[in-house]
Amino acid sequence: MQRVVPQLLHQAARRSYATQPTAKSGGGSSPLVIGGAALAAIGGVAYYFQSTGKDPMKTAIALEDKAKSALNDATGKVTSGAQTASGLVPALNKDEWRDFEVAKVAPYNHNTSVFTFKLPEGTDSGLTVASALLTKSADEGKGLDKNGKPAVRPYTPTTAPGTQGEIQLIIKKYKGGAMTEHIHSLKAGDKLAMKGPIPKIAYKANEFETIGMVGGGSGITPLWQVMQAIDNNPADKTKVVLLYSNVTEQDILLRKEFEDMAKRKPDQFKIHFVLDKPPKKWAGPTGYIGPVLLKDHMPMPGNADKIKILICGPPGQVEILAGTKKSPSDQGPLKGHFADLGYSPSQIYKF
């Protein structure tokens, strides 16, 4: 099987993701695909903060919604506050950091673990679909960045927003990563500070006939959040086609969950795992995501108000697919493969 291996978009941005081709990447022989791998901070917004150096605190405050809540820090019980969509008080707050206790740490693969945090009685996270949260160390002097300041990173939980009792983050450990190394040092009983939500695209059931999704590595979590919402709503008939790229088969996150979703609702969910370094018997697509793979699987742009494309991955992947975001609140101009294929800016959303 022939593969096209283009140079990386920016040599300075070189990393383990195979989802970072140059603008010369045109796809290749079918089946095609991009590999991407490695979870740095969960959620595409993390890539933006890390690559631009923007202050996530200031940006988050500008984007956060109007939800208000108040918890009794001493008892962890609800005292007052606005209700969530589930009719509960949100555990998270946009205006203050709150400490959440680690309930369990479970290894996921060779470099990634699932961290489960306790939520106070009578609350859920308060997140919406789609939104994320901010994290920082709950212990002074720990989790510091290279400038000696507390590292702040955004993550999208893998638990549905309305889940009571707990919230889960799936996080890859990076050597030298201030937040990932700190979080991976946590054990049951330790605490992590969180704040949010950071609202992203506001998903509405049945707004579109089909949603095409392209995710790379840790960028899968906001896409998973939207897919969960669709799957959990029997009245939502929105169809989803997902291209999810990783470097190796071991790097695929939430694989069982995706496969179960596609097995239960094969007419609604189409899942395609894309690998850059596939095993010998791999039957799926390989390589970089280019026009051929997009044309083979993504909904075409003809029905302008019937389809939506959601993209979340490393900067190089987003750049080659649709152009770089200017900021979390500014999608920037549509460029790259999706622009070349005739999609309009309103049809594309970059996490």
C-alpha cells in the first residue's frame, strides 16, 4: 500500500504527532489517513494555549458562561447556586478555583492514565456540550511552569457533563510537561484545582443531518463529548463520521467506547481509526489525512445548512486541514484542505 509522507509543517514544531503534514500533503492512495498520537492536555484548546503562549486565565474569563454556584468548602455540600441542565448545582465555578479530591488513578496505556475526581454530593460538573475546564495545582509550589508560575491547562473530561459523583480526565504524561507531570504524581486523596466551564460550540440536537469529525491524539475528547450527547439522546438522529488519527494502535483513546457506539448504532456512527505506524495486519487507513480521505468519508459541502465539520488536534493538523485559529474566540480564516474542497467557513468549527 502506497503512502505519502510529507514534511512537517514547521520543523520547530516537530513532535510525535503524525498529524502534522505540510500544505503539500494531498492524501495519497486509498486508504489514507493521518497518524497522530499523544495526549498532552485534553482538548484542542490546550494546543492553542501551548502554541501561542496566550494567558488561558484571561481568555477563559472572557469566554465563560453566566453560570453561578456556591459550595460549602468545609463540608463539600451544596448551599446555593444556579442549577445545571440536570437540575443540580454545578461543582465547578467560573470565578474561583475549587479543589477536587482524586478518587482513583487507573493506567490506560503505556503513557496515559485516567484520573477520577470526586464531586460534592448533589452536584454535577456544570459543564455543557461542548465545554472544557481549567486545571492547576492545588498545592503551592507544585505544578510550576518554566517561569516559576503555576501552570494552568485546559482539559475536556471524558465523563458526560451531567454525571454525578465524579469527573474523569484522561491524560498523557509528557516528560518536562509542568501540568502532566504534576497530575501524574497525584494519588488517591490528593487534590487538583479546577475552574470552569470554558464554553465552546453550543451543540443542539438535530441541528445538522451529519457531523463530520477529525480528531488527532488528545483532540478526541471534545469530539467524544459531542458524540456522547448524541448517543445519550434517543431523539437525536444526527449522524456522525469520525476520522481519529494516532501514531500507533496503542495510542488510540476510548477505542472500546467508540467501537461499542458504532456497533450499537451502525447507521448513525461511522468510526475510522487512522494510524501512522500501523501493525502488519492493520486493515484501516494509514498515513496523513488529505483530500482523498476527506472526500471518501466526510459529508460533502453541498448542503450548506445540513452538515458541520468539527476539528480538534495538534496545531499542524488543524493548520493543514482548515487553517489556524487566531484565538479561542476567533476561528480565523478557513484555509487548507477543507477550503480547497469547497466548504464554507460556517461549516467548519476548530476546537
